[in-house]
Amino acid sequence: TTTTTAAPTTTAAPTTTAPTTTTTTTTTTTLPPPDWDGIVGDVAEAWLAEGTPVTPGVTIAVLLPDGTEVLVARGFADLVAEVPVTTDDYFRIGSISKTITSIAVLQLVGEGLVDLDEPVESYVPGLLDGYVIDGVDHGDAVTVRQVLDHTDGFAEYAFDLGFYLEASLRLEQDFDPLEIVDWGIRQGPQYVPGTAYAYNTVGHNVAGLVIEAVTGRPAHEVLRAQIYEPLGLEAIFLPPGEEPPVPVVHMYAATELKAALDGIPATAEYAEAGAVGDDLYDVSVVPQAAIRSAGWTGGGIEAQGVDVARIFRGAFDGTLLGPEMVEEFLTTSEFSNYGLGISVGEADVNTLGDSVETAEGVVSYSHGGGVPGFRSHAAYLPEHGIAMAMSTNVLPADPDIGELADRILSAVLAEGGG
């Protein structure tokens, strides 16, 4: 018997396949930043083209959260000579001065030198004596807070033809702030202080006098030391105590302001020299002392737009005010959406997204300004970290400059600027 012995089965070693490595090459394309100058400039040009009857020029500063500063100027600083506006030009910013003055007061509050709810006369004794309504003198009761939030009862001289007539008799003479306060006292309270809201400039002249009394220094020096220097600003001034190195651009009056100036004998004599066609009056031909000094800490600052925008940013980024003072800054009275020298509201922003009919309300801390020949607007948008300031050299402006601000913000947000 033959026995066949099978060789043991050998299991072959498994075939080993080297792992496959897939290399993916990613190409990163860096998109160029938006042409901010072109974007903002296009909006400005369209706005100027709509000007009724004429909007001569505009300067714009938009500060983006990444540090980009968009500085744009369009139109004319001098319509007759066709001199273009530049971003180095100075404009009178009007009542935006109130915001800056309020910041200085709040800094003094933060230092314990001023109490918002103390009477003004605690710091400037007798300043408001004779402020009488219904036989009651309220001069010793008006508080610092009330002069900052326009619940002080003062009348607005800018709406009073009698004041314009008074000023026209002294065009070459500066107003002393005490004269403006005296005018307000002579008009008497428009209501019992603290019981209503009525916008005015007298109150912020009072605030300027409080600043001077507490610090022992001229208001323009205090603003420079407390606000401009910490931000490195060199293109902002408060006349008549200080002046910019060059005059402000030519300033124009239109429609009702032109009619008023044409009707006042002392300014009508300049009508021929100041006439720009049938629609505008070049206020620059009129002596400027009274015009530019009346507003003082309530409306007299002259500046380049970028410095104004930097102040609005600095008020909220911790440079100028701490959190407690920012809270006070934005505290409105029960009568309005006006805080202590700043409006608290929403910008009318169109996001330009799926539907151009859809508007988005964006929180805006802002202030406008209007003095003969100038209209201005400045704002800080806290949700987007954007600050902006812009001025035009006509009053009134139609469309108004607030409309321009909303359009610019819409365009910037549509391009991812905030």
C-alpha cells in the first residue's frame, strides 16, 4: 500500500499594497480690497448731481473697523473760480461741536470735577440769574445734564430772525459766549426746565463756560488737551480763540436762508458781490466774526472731516470715555432720543441685498450741524465699528446730508466694510 503524503499546504504571504497618498493643491486667491474711494466717491457724485438748487461740494471721511480711512472730496470749494474741494479743506461743522463739548464735560464728570445733576450755577455762580417764566426764576435750578440734553428751556437763536438782525449790526465783532447766554435769558425759558425737550445752542455755550470755570482754562485749550491731543488730531480748531491755518471753503446760502440774508439790510448790501446765479448767496463775502463766533462750543468748530470722524470713534473705543461715561453719554431724557450731546437712533440703511426695497435699521450715534453756508453730519455705528463725518458747503442742502450718510453706509456695508 502506497501511502501518499501530501506536502503541507503553505499559505503565501499576503500581497502588500503601498498606501496611496492623494495630494490636493489648493490655490488661494486673495481678492483685492474694495475700491473704497471709488465706491464712496460714486455715491457722493450722485448725491451732488441731485442737489436742488445746487450743492457745490462735499468732503467725506469713513473709518472702517480694519483701520482703513476712506477720505473723499467731490465738487467745488469755490463755485465761481471752480476750485475743487480737497480732503485737506476746512469746513465749519456747526452743532457737531455740541458732541465734542459734551465729551469734554463727561471727562470732567469722570474726574469728579463736575456732577451732571448739579445746577450750572454751582460752577458759574449767577450765570443764569433772571431766567424767569411765570414769575419764577429758574436760573439756579438748571442742571449740567439739562444743558447737555436740551431740556434746559432755552430758545434757539438760529431760528430767530431777531437774533439775525442783532448779529447783522456787528458782523465784524466776535460774540462773547456770555452775550449768547444773555440772549437766551432775555428770551426766557420756553418751558419749565426739565419738563420738555427743545433743541438749542445756548445750552452748550453754557456748557463751555462750565468747562472754563472748572478747569480755569479757555475752552479751546481744554478741548485740545483732553480730546484732540490724545487722538493725535491737528486739523480741528475752535475760533475765535484759535484758528485753522487756512480759511474754511466758500460757503453758500440757498432757498430760505438766502431769502433771509437778502432781506436783512446789513447782509443785503453784500448780495450783489455774493450772488452766484439766481439760486445761491456766497456767505464768504460777508464779514465772518459774528457768524462764526456765535456758536462757540455749541456750533463753532472748524475742522477737516477725518478729525471729526476720529473723535466719534474715540468716544466709543475707550480712548476718550470710560464705560460709565459712555453710558451717561447715551442716556436720553424721557422727551427725546437725544442723549448728552448725541442722538441715539437708527440709520436708514439699505443693505442692497436681495431686494433694494428692504431697509435695515442700524444703530447710529450721530449728530448733525448747520450754520450759514455749511451742513454736516457725523456718526458712529457700534454694531459695525464704522465712524463717519461729512460736510457740504451749502445750507440748506437738498437732499440733506443725512441722506448722503445713509447712502454711503449702505454702499460700504454692501461691500463688506463693516
